[in-house]
Amino acid sequence: MSSSILYPRLLDAAAMDMHRTYTHLTIEELKDRHAYQHPSAVFAATGGDRVARQSLENLRERVLKVAEEAGFPSDGRRRDHTEFDLDIARLLHERMGLVAAEAAVRPIWAFLALVVLPDVSYWRYRDPPIDRILGTDITRHVWGRLWWRAHLLTIPNETDQYRLLRTFNESDFDQIYARRSLLGGSRSVVRALADVWPSVNTGGFPPRRVLRDVLKRILRAAAIIEFDSLDYADLCGEIRREAATSVAAMRDENRRVP
């Protein structure tokens, strides 16, 4: 296993206090609050090298550049936020040097949101609920969710290793990651699903409805099939079959409705 860069972990009480304060500040005021250390931040005792201040400064500079291209510090447009998320997902995954075990530690995302990038965090989600900032649910955290999206969808040996990032929008990817304990934790299944999905014939049914049904079928099949042991082509074929079964079942259900 490769070693990880260790990031500061912002203690919960301090994170909560900062969030309560920052929700009442303007983006301009939050610009003056950014920092690269905090008295209530700690590091893991072992497991990697502590991130250098210069690395945090470079990360902030890069994120700011992407944010400015998306309209920061103004409100921006929804499509700008979508492009912003995709660009940031790639940036964080490429630059932070995290391994999955460290990226699952929610206080590091609270540190990033509240200490290093408070202005951009509260620009991306104005008046955000607590899970967007503190990382109580990483699948919804302003930064953590993007790192995990890139991590699960990256194809390391391809020239464009992030090509699958665009397959699903945020809401659809949430459907996948919400099932992470049985599905989202398997990178091969998530990648294969994203690879296959653009070619799936949804039979005229809403794609999200088909996706939900396919996910249910994959989860049921996981009880008897070791997906990670399958050849990638076979795994893609299995997902195609589950998708075809979902669409056929929906057609049958429609025929039975009087």
C-alpha cells in the first residue's frame, strides 16, 4: 500500500463553532479567514508524511483559479458549478496525495473546508447544511464527495484516466455512493457501471429510475457473484445484462397496469 500525505484534522467542537460563525459572514469576509494551520487541528500519529504548508498554499491557489473561472466570488451559474465540481474532483484527487483510508477521515475535510478554503466552500454552497462543511457525511461534503467521486471512477492505466467523471451527474452518482457499503466500495463495479451506462438502452424510461433498479439488481447479485473477481469485460457484460433485465421488467410491469 502506498503511503499517504497526512492532513490536519479539525476537532469537532472547533469546526462547529467556526461553521456557526462563517454562515453569517460574506464571501469577502471569509477570504480573510483562510489559513494553513489551526490550534484545534491535529495530525494522525503515524501512517504518512505531514502535508507541507507550501502544498496547502498551492492547493488553495489551484482551487481558487478553478473557482474564478466558474464565477467566484459571484453566484455563478448552475452549469458553472457542475464544471467546477468536475474540475475540482480531478484536481483534489491528483494533488492531495491521499489514500482511501485517510480520505475517509471526515475531520480532514472539515479542515479543508473551514481553514484552507472557507471562502470557496461557502461560495459553492451558500448557507450550507452542516454535512456540507463538517464532513458528518462525506458523500455530501463540499470537497470530500468530489475526491471520492474521482477515486471511484479513475482508470489508472488510461491516457484520460478521468473520462468517466462525466458519466453521472451529482444526484445519480449519489445513488451509487449511497450504497457504498455493498457497491460503492468496489471501484471495479463503479467503473464498469459508469463505462457501460452511456450505451444502456433505457427503453424510454427515465434514466434515474432505470439506474435505481439496476443498482438493486446488482446488490442482489452481489450475494452470489464475486464481482471483483470477474474480468473487466465480463463485469461490464454482467452489468449490461442487469440493465436489460431492469428495462424488460419495467415494460412487463407497465403492461400489467390496467
